[in-house]
Amino acid sequence: MSNQSTALAERRAMPPIVKLSTQLEQRGEEFAKALPSHISAEKLQRTVITAAQNNPELLTADRQSLITSCMKAAQDGLLPDGREAALVIFINSKKNDQNQWEKIKTVAYMPMVYGLRKKIVQSGEIVSLQTGLVYRAEMDANLFLYEIGMDPPIRHRPKLDMTAEESTDDNIVAAYSIARMKDGSWSVEVMRRVEIDKVRQASQTGATRDRFGKERQAKGPWVDWFGEMARKTVMRRHSKTLPMSGDLFTDVEGREHEAAVSTMAALAVEPEAPKSLPAKEDLGDYLDDSIPAFDGSDDQQIDPDTGEVQTDSRGMTDVDEETARQLDAGGPAADSEGEEQGEAAPDMSPAEAFLDKTRSGIAAAKNARYLKAVEEDWLKNAAAYDDEIVAGIDAELTARRKTLAEGGKG
């Protein structure tokens, strides 16, 4: 047996956790380019390995989606440790060569509330950030004031003597998030109950009706901890308009490191000194070229036919927010499972009809060019949909692209 064949056999025989470690080390240089200066590539790699040890299912998921998720975490400067961010498995359905539906696991990167707060604080532009709930009894007593104008004020005097009946989840009428800027100005986000319920209805476990309007049994954190989920929802929406550390480009090596050190001190986190990674030539026969490299500049996908790098311009908060909220609440994240497409309900709204059309187009795509056309059409309208739906469609596109790359026609 030749040396090349022996090396290939040894690589295939490697335990999954060792193979993942090798693949992460192989891409250490790309991670280092994307990471902020206060986080070493080795620390990110160790965090991912720990996540895989705690959740071995990550080792059986689509490896390219896992590496891509790690790169997104690096670009955001967050560690996927379950606190700042998480690596979440989604289950999607696709048709195989026998025209039968089969399930595949893909990995998605989810920034957590703690991670968002960390990036907001690291920007150096925010002095304080707080959230709150408003109950009907407080509204009736004029204890909550919110006005929209040139300098929108918000005042809340919590009613501390509310009865148990007045403080039930059904009596929550709004949630708010307030940020005070370094220059003394304020930024406010207020969500009405109807807006919060709309986000809940887009969730996989908290929704009381399915997409066809049928009643279903809700469960999970939206049922057990509605108030906390409402706070997280308004904070996530607010974070999309607040400055974050990745948005500041002046004196990156100086100010970013200074902000990171001060934030770590406030959060009681000790920074770790950077460590050098093994040189690529030292990895020898263990290098695996099955996953394309990244340049660390943007979220990227690889066209399976042409090999071109396709850039995904969505921001870090354009993700499956419901799954992230469930993880923030300490509950299990629900798998996102694709369904075989049937006939549309007669009372389907235009938005639901377009969503069904997109999913059908993805399933019917016979080549990469057709799939790209479906994706371009979807991206023109994606902003109208909740983040969870966007994440689900992205996962279906990724799964279909992989199928086509493997020569599948199902």
C-alpha cells in the first residue's frame, strides 16, 4: 500500500472528534483573520471541541455547515460556548435519488443575549442597557408613558403592589428596552403585546396555531417563562439598531482591545493570551480539503458547480431568534424540520403563498443555476419574514445546494 493510501486510510479511521479538531486547526489561519485581536483562534477551536463533546450530535451533522457556523462566530467575535453563542442542530428534509424524503442535520450559529450585550458594551458607545415589562394595571394607572417625537421619552413607575391576578402573563401589554449612549442621548425600543405574540407565533414550540391556522398545543419557554421571553424579544430587536464592537473601525487594534479588556473586567472574565497555531505544513497527511477555505471577510457560501464564493450580507442578528430565545431561557431548542410540500390552503395569505412557492422551488431545483434564481427571488422578499423563517429557508437552500453538488436529483 502506498504512503498516500495509508495516510488516507488513517484519516478515515480517525475518531470524529479528532478529525474535527484537525479540520479546525487546518483553518486556524482563516479563523485568526476573522477573530478580533483579544480572542485567539486556538481558544475558538477549543470552545468548538468542548461544544462537540457536550453535544456529540454535532459530530454527525453536516460538517460544512458546522465549519461555516464557526466562521460566523469568529466574525462576530463570540465564542459558541452556550452563553455568548451556540451551535444549534436543525433537521431538514430532502428527497434522495429514490425520490424519498430523508432527514439531514445542519448546524446553525446562534448569538445569545449575553453575547449581544457583550458586543454592545464593547462598542464603548453604550453606558447602560435595561429591559422591562408593562402590565395592564400600570397602564390603567398611567404609570407607563411612551411618546414618539424628536427626543422620545419613556417613563415607567412599576406598580409594586399588584395582585397575583394583575401580574399574570395575560396582563402583560408591552415590553421595552432602554439604552443610554455615551453622549447622553437615549435609544428606546417598545413592543406592543400584539407584536410580541406575532414573534411567538413564528416559533416552533410556542405557537398556538400552525401555518395553516390549525390550533396546536404550545409548550416550552414561551409557556413557562413568557415574561422573560418578552424581555429577550424586545432586546434582540433593539440590538439591531444599537452600535456593536464590530461596527467600529477606528484604531481597531487599540480601542477594540481596550474595550474588550474593560468589558471582561466588568463581566469577571479573564482574557487569555494568544497562542500560536501549528503551521499548515506540520499537519502533514491529516489535512482535509473537503471543506472550502474562507477569507474571513464575510459570511460565505461556496457555489457547488462553479466554486465561486457567494457572500451572505445578512447581519449577525438575522438568525433563528426563537431557537436562540429558547437557549437563552435554558430550554432545549426545537429541531427545524422541513415538511413535504402539499397543496396550499385555500385561505393562504400572499406571504404564506410566496413562502410555499419558495420551498417548492428549492425542492424542485435540478441544477445550481435554477436554485440560485430561486434564492435571488427569495432574498428580495426575505426582509418581510421573521428571522426563524429566514433561517429555515437558508437551511433548505444549503441542504439542496449540497444535494446538487453530490449529483442528487431528488
